[in-house]
Amino acid sequence: MESLTGKELGKMRESKGITLDEAAKATCLRVSIIKAIENDEPCDLLSPLYLNFSRRTYARYLDNAAQKEIAAAKAVKSPANAKSA
């Protein structure tokens, strides 16, 4: 996944209808950390290393959610499925 800004990650989450609480539960990150990532704010409570790890974890989670949506859409709209019908 290319490097996205925190605001882009937030928009991605919102476009998928994922709440902050759902994202926090799925990633084992606190809501406050996800908010800091989405607002592109440094988190004074975290070391830069942990913040980068948290950002990558969150981005991967959102990318996996996107890949699942794409796969589901392809399964429904697949030309192979249309030909066999």
C-alpha cells in the first residue's frame, strides 16, 4: 500500500462504514491513537517507533478491508459468472 496521509486513512475508514471503535477493536489500537493517526498529529504518549508501527497496522487493516470489498465485488460482477448464467 502506498503511503497515505492520516486524513486519507480516515476517509478510507469512513467510506467503508467502519467506526473508530470497530477499527480499534480489530487492530488492538486505542481510539485515541487512531484519531491521532487520522489527524496527522504526533502522539506525545508514544515513541516514534510505536507510532509508525501503529500507523502501518492501521493502514494494513484498512487495505485488507478494501481488498475484501474488491474481491466480493469481483465475485458478483465476474465475467465468468455472467457467462455461466
